[in-house]
Amino acid sequence: MQSFKSFLLKEATEYHKENQIPVYDSIFRYGSEGYFALIEEYRKSDLELTEEEKDFLDSDIGKFGIYEDQEVPLDLPFIAEAEYNGQDVELDKPKRGGRKKFYVYVKNDKGNIIKVQFGDTSGLKVKINDPKARASFAARHKCKERTDKTKPSYWSCRIPRFSKSLGLSGGNRNIFW
């Protein structure tokens, strides 16, 4: 007889497949037992996967290691939350809006939470799908040299990684202008 847990995983996998939900956007709570079980279910299955899903499953996500005598998940980034002007905010996750086209909350080297606003205000479009425009942008803004998260240039250079969450067409986590 099939256990309830395996039945639930089978149903979740079917739901993901029917609704075209990638494995990294799991219907289970981030970091939960169900989240990790679904990842393992995908690894065992013969489902057709996108390149992003294959990369995700090839990582150490869902595996555990020992750190300071405690079992900890590998390749599971923490969702960092902080407080900015009395509001709870997510760190390092760009959003639309503000004075500029986009904004993001980050922690500076003093440990303070700051709001970094970036993007054009004159109506120019982000041309992620145009390889020539991407190359030109990267060269013009020296994207390979941008490492300071507190600067707008850092986030402008990494906009393709967040294209889906910002509602932009094209781009993916692996594109670096």
C-alpha cells in the first residue's frame, strides 16, 4: 500500500507538471521537508526538464552537511529580512517602483539597511533579449568590475538575473549582460 507521503509527492509532482511550475518554484514552503522531498522526487523522475531546472537539480540543493555539529542544508540560500524605516523588507531582492524604475534593500558595510534605487526614469526599455544591446551595456557600464551591492551600477548590471520577478521579458539567472 502506498504511503500518504509518497501519494502527496506524486500529486505535487503532477500539479507542477500540469501547471508548468518549475521545481525551483516549489508549491511547498521554502526549506520544508516537502520542499526537499519534491526535489528528490524530481531527481528520480524521468520528467522533461528545462536547462534551469537541470542546473538547479545538479546543485547540492536538498543535500545536507555537518557544520559545528549540526546538520545544515547545502545550496539553500537564506531569505534575509531586515527592517527599514520601521518596515520589514527583504534584502537583495530588486522590486519595481520608487523614484527610479527599480529599487532594492541592502545592508551596507556598517550594518545599516539602505535603499538603492536604480534604472532609467525617461522610459528607456531594458533590452535583455538583444545580444548586441546587452554587450554594449556591459562594456559601457563596466559590469565585470561592479562588486559593491550598495551602488546602483551593481544592480543595473545584474537585472537579467531578476527579470522574471521584475516582470521583464527574457533573461535568466545565468545571463550576465
